[in-house]
Amino acid sequence: MSKSGSDPSLRKILNLKDLSGGKPPIPTGGIDHPSLPVFLLCFFITAISLEFFAELAESVDLIGRPFETLLNLLSLLIWGAAGIYVGLAIKEKPALRFALVAGSCLFVFSQVGSVLEDLIRFSGVAIPPATALAINIFEKGSRALGWGIFFIGLYLMVIELNHARNLLSFETEELRKEILRRRQTEAELRNKEDIYRQAIAQAEAVPYQRDYLTNSYTFLGEGIEKLTGYPSKEITPQTWEMEIVQETILDPEHEGRPIQEVLEDIRSGKINRWRDDCRIRTKRGETRWCTDSSIQILGEDGKPVGSVGILQDITEKKLAEEELKQRIEFERLVITISAEFLQVTSEQIDERIFNALRSVGEFAKVDRCFLYRFEEEGEFASITHEWDREAVAAIKEELRTVPTRDYSWLIRKISNGEVVQIRAQTGLPEEARNENPLLGEMRIGSFVFVPQILSGAVIGFIGFDTAEPDRAWPDHTVSLLRIIGQIFAYAQGRRANELAILSSKERYRTLFENSHDAIYMIERDGAILDVNPAFLDLFGYTREEVQNLDGFTIFASNEERVRFQTEIENEEALKDYEIVFRRKNGKRMDGLLTASVRRDGEGRIYAYQGIIRDITEKKKAEKSFRLIVEGTSGTTGEAFFSSLVRALAGVIGVRYALVAELVEPEGKSSRKLKSLAWWSGKSFGEPVTIELEETAFEEALERGLLYIPKGVHQRYPRSGLMDRLEIQCYMGIRLTDASGTPIGLLSVFDGKGLDMDPRTAENLLRIFAARASAELSRIQSETTRLELERQMFESQKIESLGVLAGGIAHDFNNLLTSILGNVCLAEYDLEEDSPLQSYLKNIELATQRAADLAQQMLAYSGRSKFVVEQLQINDILEEVEELLAVALPKNVVFQKDLAPDLPLLDGDATQLRQVFMNLIINAGESIGNKGGKVLTTTRRVMFDEAYPDEVVNRDEIKVGPYLEVKIADTGCGMDEETRSKIFDPFFTTKFTGRGLGLAAVLGIIRGHHGGIGVHSVVGEGTIFTILLPVSQKTAPKKLEQSPLKPTSEGRGLILIVDDEESVQSIASKILERAGYDILVAGDGFEGLQIFQARQEEIDLVLLDLNMPSLTGEETYHRLQSIAPGTRVLIMSGYSEQEAINLFDEMGYLGFLQKPFLPEVLTQEVKRALNSSNGSRKNSHGIPEGSRAD
């Protein structure tokens, strides 16, 4: 510290209070009187005024000498009083004070004498000389003394002032230095303050000052909002302590003390400095950590009045510490678990896995920790181990084993080796929305699954789950799962390997003990090390006998032994090596040997081990089979089967052998066997037919292969053949075609047991069955081919008759056109009451019936499948019901549910009746004798992509409105194989059927541009669905007949092209009577010539469809090429179906079916002429109003 800081007199003189506050006062020589300046000012003014008036009075003699003397006296007293007052005011300078007081007194006394003298003189009194002298001496002496004292005091004052000046100069220098130091200190403080402020800002610290008296923050740094999310104005000590701070961790100095006790010590001032960590919740709900470092502010009484401190965000530090802590715990946990699994036994693995799951689950703070393992080649995932936190439900039973197909997204991710992390149920991707049972039912909010990989394959997965909806899974948690999962996988794999090895040993021993083949191990010198029971049985030794047996005695000769040893030591191993052995009883045995050598540590052979199989029977069978093949080669049919059964019986050593064909296979209850050949010991037996019910033959057909060693005729008492022959032993095998369908049976049987080994007999039977199946299939295929050829011949014959019928009908219709036209014209020409009208009417009706007959012939020929008209589907079904009332069995109930007000359809009523009758009759027959019902329903539907997929010809029909007819029965139903074939030609399930009914139904429905579907369940019934398109035409109007007269309103030139003169003639007459001009042509070429010459005049062409040389179709195309849009009206002796087939893509104005009525012709011509374009058609290619009926 400096002197100026330790000199009290100078500080008092300068009135210096401090170096950080106000300015020092001016020195006053020690005068300390608050009213001195005012007094001196008043004194100065008064004294100057008195002097002024005294001088003025003396100069002008205004008042007189006495008054002047009085003014001088007053002025003197004032100056004396001022001197005395100033002297008394000086406190710290006694010499100066004495000089001023004494001098002032003497100065006044010295002046008093002069004033008295003037007053005495002014009064007129004579002053004695001695008195005057005394007064003069007193005046002079007082004045001299006063001035002397004044100068002494003034000298002393000068000395004091000089001393004071020296002191003041020194103090001023010190003050200047102190000011410089103060400014330097302030600059340093400002610099440090800037540094501290920058440091606080850089450290993201928040300074604050708290006032305990007002319980408020007097200052809060700007960073408080960034730290807490709250603006500083919203934060008070109460909100900080009660709402924002969630947890307080004291510094180590106060660790362990109650928080309230520490707070009391802080408030009382016992703790001056403190530091703690606070866990806070921000305004957004986030959790953060900060450090609060504070120091108390003490009042004058030493008690705390506030505090100042700094808040610093340590969230990242806390997270880092927590992560480090987690990592240390993670490493400790991994090391602990790894150590536990190093020496674990198979029996301890499950317990160790559960303990590890508990440790991992508690470490990760999850609700569950579990292991799932894939089973059955990945079809299922089953939970093998599970740990659940207390009060958390275990995984439900139905979720402990789940089909992987139900969780395809999840399993696909895991199978690809990916980690699946879902932080909330809403985090599932769209494709996995249906995989919610694990989440929704178990109330799982977040989970993580990590695949377990063993030997490059995913064997399962380990997982965590928790109810927290937004739980994050850090990398170390996933790594922990991955490491622990692999530890578990290796442990489980090791256990599986140990179990596999143990199982392999047990399995090897089991196979060794239970093998039907003889297994042995013989030392090189012949000592037997080990053999299995089959070896003992094969060679006839006991276990005790082989202990002292020379192993090489099993060979038939020494040459065989030498050959064996030489071969095996040269080749190291033998496979399927044929060699001859000798049993204990001395019998020779053909054996098949598979063997290898065993070597010791030095590589020397010390033993032989191998398997011996008895092939004696096989060798015999091969020898016999060669004889059989040679005996059946080059034969077919009956000769083949005869050779087969005779050879088979001889080889197997039985008396009877039978090969038979299965007949009537469609009905199990009526199945029978018809013998193709059978051997009865010494000769071939007569052909027989065998009922299958409750026989060995039936069981053999069902099983495929049947062997009964004894008691056959007792087992099947109803089998006449077996019982009659007293059969004890039976072996039979099913014969099948290439598709596996049973077609017959091959059997051997005898009154005693088999001499041959049953397995050898079975193998022989299989060989012969394969050959017999092939031959029987060939015969049946040949029979089928011949039947198809016969049916084809019949079909061609029918087709030829159809062509003939079609030609007859066509010509017949042309003749009927002329007859009908002329009759109608005659009716028009006669009076209505003419007696000839009735005869003509009869001719007209007979002609129309003849036309119907011709139409039937056309339908038979196939040239016209349909007579298309607008129909009401419900009316057709009502008619069918009446027709079938007596056709259906009495135990079949026919019901219908027909929708009202259905739209019309375009179709052939006769053909549709045939469709419905066929389906309803089939439905009734499928019910059989058990009784049931047939239900027919109708409704209007929209066919589109959403319509069921059961329609067999779905791709052929268009989207749009349809009439749906369903025919459902409660019959026997059909399996998938039968249902897939029912529409095939010649396929039938009826013994008397031809297989054409449903094929025809499909053809008729296709011809109507409709669809058909079938749904059937075996034992429940069948539903046929028919779809027919709704008619797009308006309902036809009934034609009204009117007399045709030449004066009719018809106008225009019409070209008639027909090869029949009678048709030309009648059509010309009718149209001419109607007012039209007519041109005729006898064929297409003539018609084209006429049209080309007069195409501008011709308004309509009436064109026959079937003409020689140039057909109506070709003529039509050439007409359109000459003049596009030419009006053409088609007519034909065939029906309009042919026109539909030919012109479906081109369109035409109308169609006239021969024979036609005059009014139909005139109205069609009129409509065609009134049409705006040259060609038009409706949705079926059939013109509206083209028919009279």
C-alpha cells in the first residue's frame, strides 16, 4: 500500500475519502466553518459600502464631520470583527489565529483613539495636550504593535503555508501516482472483465446474482434461455428450485448429508462457497445437466444477503461419463459372461444363458430379454430362453412359437443378417403393419432384434423390448446384444455338437446293434475284436463262441481269405465286393462285402472292419429273373401276362400268381378285378372276375403293397377265391399308369408260407409289377385310341350329315322364300272376305313351320348355333322347371330365387334351355339316393376385376353388366382333379356318359359371349355360375302388317344380288309394290358390274350371303372398296349367326332370315335407307329389328 493511504492529516486536509469516488476539496489553511464564505462576503460588501459613503461625505461635506467619523468607526469595527472572526475560524493554525485576533484588536484600538479625538473635537471640548499626546501615543503604539503582531502572524502563516504547500505538493504527486495506478487498475479490471466475460460466453456459462431479501434474481446471464428454454423473465428462485431442477447432486465435500441440512447451512452463512450438479428439465421437456458454482454475498452484519454464481451446461460431460460408465460396465459384463461360458457343460448352458439374459436385461434397463431359434427349416421361430423384469408379463403362449410367414418383413431382415431397431410402434414400415401381435398385444413400445449367426447361417435372434414408446438403442447396447448372442450361439452350437457326437455314438452303436447287415472288426491275425448281433445270426455263432473264433474261418476257403486280404491291403477299402462265406453249419453263402483297413499311429494295418450282406437269394433271383425276361421277351397282350405269372410263381416259389385289370374305377363300391392271366400251380386258370370288397386284393390296392405271411383266408372270410383255395400267405402290389392311377393288381399267394426271403420277394414283385404296368397301360392306351378313333369317325359322320342338312336347309329356305312371298302377295291381292284367304293362310302357316324345320336342320349342321332374340332369363328358367318336374328324383327338392325386373339378354332360347336342363339334371344326379336340394338364383351383376376368380373362361369375356345364374346342389361334390377336367370333351364320371354335356354347355355359353364357373367341395356340393351379357338393344316392337301397294311411299333404287331366281322374283315384286325401283343380279360378279355402272343411283344393295363363284362376303368387301359406306342389307338361308361370324368386325345394316314376310322385307329396307351411315351393328353385331319375331 502507498503513504497517501496512511497519512491522516493530509487526508483530512484534502478531505480524501477514497480513490475510487469523488474529487478532493481545495485546501483552506485549516479554516473549518460552514458560514465563513457568506460572512466574509457580507462583511466585504458592508465595509466597502461604509468606506464609500464616508469618502463621499468627506468629499461633498453632505452630512458633516460627525457622521463621517461615525461611519469610519462602524467600518473600523466591521474590519476588526472580520479579522477576529477569521482568526477564530482557523482551528489548526494557532499562531496565525493569534496574530489575526490580536492584530485585529490592536488595529481597532488604534483607530478608536482617532475616532474619540474626532468626536471630542466635534463636540467642542478642548483636549489637553497630555491627553492628546497619550491618545496619539496609544494610537501609534497600538497600530505599531498591531501591525507587528500581524506581521509576526503573517510570517508564521507564510511558514505554515509554505510547509502546507510542500506537503500539498508531495501529496499531489502521490495523488497523481495513485490516480495513474487507479486508472491502470481499472484498465486491468476492464480487461480481465472482458476476458472473464468472453470465457464465460465461450464456456456457455450463465452468471447470476440472487437477492435473498427479495428472493429474486437481480441478474441472469443471456445464456439461461439456451440452457433451460425459459426466458430470463420467467425464471424465479421458486421456478428454478420447484419446477426446473429435478435432482441435485452435492459436491463431494457435502456428499452423504441431507440436502435440506446443506441448504440451511447455506442460508445461515455457515457455508460460504458451494458447488453442486443439477439435473434439470427444459421447457421442451428435455433433460439436461448443469453445474451451479456459487459464493455468498455478506451484509454489514456478516449475514448472507445474496449470492453470485455461474451455471454451466455439463450435459455432454454427463453423457460422456455415463457412456464411459456404461462402456466399463459393458466390458465387465462381456468379460464376466464370456468367462462363465468358457468351461460350461451342456447341462449348465440353459442356466448360464438365463443368468446372462438377466444381467444383460438389468444392464440395459429393459423389460424383457429373450432368444428365438428358427426351427423346421425356418418355417417357425420358437422362444428358447426368456428373462422378464418384475411386474412385466411374459411373452404370451401363442407368441412363443410363431410361423415365420406371419412376420415376413421382420424375418427377412433378420435372415439377411440385419439388426432390426424400432423405437416406437409407429416406426414400423408400411409393409410390416400387419406384424403387430408382438407389439400391440404385448404392449411393446420399442424393441431391437440382433441375428445369431453360426457357421455363416442365421439360426435365430436375440432381442430386447420395453414399453417405452421412444427408447433409443445406442451402439453399445446393440454391440452387447451381438456379442452375447454370438456367445450363446457358440455355446448352443457346442452343445448341439456334443449332443450330436453323443447321439452319433449312440446312433452308431444302435445301428451297429440293430443293423440287419453283419458288421465286424477282425485283427490282422484273425482275432475277432467286435461283431454285431446280425453277424451272429448270419453265421450262426453265439457271443461266447466268437470270442475264441478265428475270424478267417468265416471265409468259404483259404483262397477266398487270401483274395480278400490281398485286395483290401492293396486297395485300402473294398465296396460291394462279392465273396463266398461259410456259416457255422457249413453251408456256403454268397456275400457282398464292404470293408476298410484300420491303421495304428505308425500307419501299420492292424485290423479289418466291414459289413457283410447275404446276397444268396439275390443271386438266385437274378438268375431266375434272367430266365423270366428271356421267357417274356417278344410277347405282348395275353401271351405276355401268361408268361409273366408262370415265371413269377416259379421264381418266388408259390403255387398261384395272378395279374388282373381294375374295371369300373370311378365308383369304389363297384370296383372289380378282371383276370388277365393267372397260374394255378400246373396250368393256367380260367378267366375270373373278383369282387374287391373285404378282400386282400382290396387292401393291396389301397396300400400299394401288401404282404400277409399267414392266415389269409381266416382274415378275409368273405373272399371266395381265398377261402376256396385255403390261402395262408399273400403278397400283392398295385399296378399304375404313368400318372399313378391304379389300373390293376399283381399278386402271388399260396397255401403255405414263402420259402424266399420276403424282402427279396417284394423286390421281385416290384420288378414284375413295373413291366406288367407298362404293358397294361399300353393295352389300355391302345383301347382308348381305338375308342377315340371310333368317336372321331362318328363325329365326322355327324359332321357330314350336318353339312348335308345345312345344304338342304339353305336350299329349302330359298324355296320357302318364294312360296311364302307369293302366298302373301296373293293374300294382299284378294279381298279380305274371299274364301281363298283361308287356304292361303294355311299355306302360309305350313310354310312357316317348314321354315322352323329348316332352322333346326341349320342348328344341327352347326352353320347356325343360335337363333338370337331378346329373352327374359327368368321365363326360360320357369319353362325348364316345368320340363324337369318329372325328370328329377322325388327326393330332390328344386328351389329357385329369381330376382325380379331383370334386363333382357340376346340369345337362343332353345340352346339356353339345353344348358340349364343339363346342369340341373347333373345336380340332381349328384345328390343320388341320400336326398337334397337344387337351388337356382338369378341376379344382375357387374363383371370386372373384383368378380370371383372361379370363371374358367375369364379372359374371354368383357367388363360390363351381366345376368348371373347360379345352380347349386347339395350333392357329393368334386375334387380338384375332377373339377379341372369336367369341361374336357369325352371326360365323364358316369358309366353311360359320353363326356359331351358340359363341353357343349361351355361352347354354348362362349357362343353367347358369356362365362361359366364352378365351385365344388367334396361332400358338400357344387355351384355352377353362368354369366350372360345384358342386351344393349331396345325391346323390339311388334311389326304391324299393312297392305303393300305400288303407290306406297317407298322411294329409291335397290340392287338385289341373289343366285336364286325365285328369290330375285319375289323380292322384286314385294319391293316394286312398295314403290321402289329394282335392279337384279344373278351372282356377285354381275352385281358388282351393275353397281359400278350405276353406283350414284343405287341407294341400297340387298345381298345374299351364300352364292357360287363370288360369295356374299367377298362381294360385300368389293362393294365397300368401290364406294365406302354403301348401304348393304344381308339375307341368307342360314341364320344370322353366320353373319355375326363374318361381319362382326365390319358391321352391316341388317340381316334378313330366309324365308321372310313381305312386311319384314319392306320395313328392313325402309330402316336401312333411313340410316345415316352405310354400316352399323349393335354390341353383338346383330342389327336392331332384323327379325319379325
